Amino acid sequence: MATLNAQVVSLTGLSPNYASAASGGDKIAPGERAFAHIKNGGGSPVTVTLTTTAAVRGQTVSNVTVSVPASGERMIGPLTADLFGGTTDGLVALGYSSNTSVTIAALRI
């Protein structure tokens, strides 16, 4: 897994840098203003799975899945610590059904 540093969106503008999605998934620092921008350059949809760590009344919350269409993109967030913060490192874990032709940018506003 690769840990991605958040790029800050500002009034002067941001031309974000995108990294190739890691085969073992990626991690991002959580936050109320943190989100991921996923681009799928492939010919088939890709499912992004965000691992949840929250529990409500002792019941675990299901992981969040987002379908990114072929040649499409999705912005996913906010990536809050109370829902997604990893129990060992505090980071948000994202997994991909396929990482071929998939890029990601960790962003914060």
C-alpha cells in the first residue's frame, strides 16, 4: 500500500498530481475536508472499496464501495477519521477491484 500526501486546493488553483493506484491499495490521512479523486482510464468499471472501522452499538459498519465507470472518474469524500480511520495507523484504506489504468489524487480543501 502506498500512502498518499494530500494536495491542498487553494484560491490560486491547484493542478493536482495523480499517482497510479497501487496493486495492494492506497492510504490517505483522514479529515473532514479530505477526499480522493479517482480516474479510471480503462475500458471496464472499477470498484473502489473504503474500509470502515466504525461501529454503531457494537455493530460494524459495512465498507463503502464506489463504482468508477470505464473512462470515468469519481470524487469520494469526506474521508473522516470516525468512519475510516485505521485502528493501527489512523489512515483511510482504499482498495481497487483492478488498478490497471487507475490513478488517484488525495485532496483537501
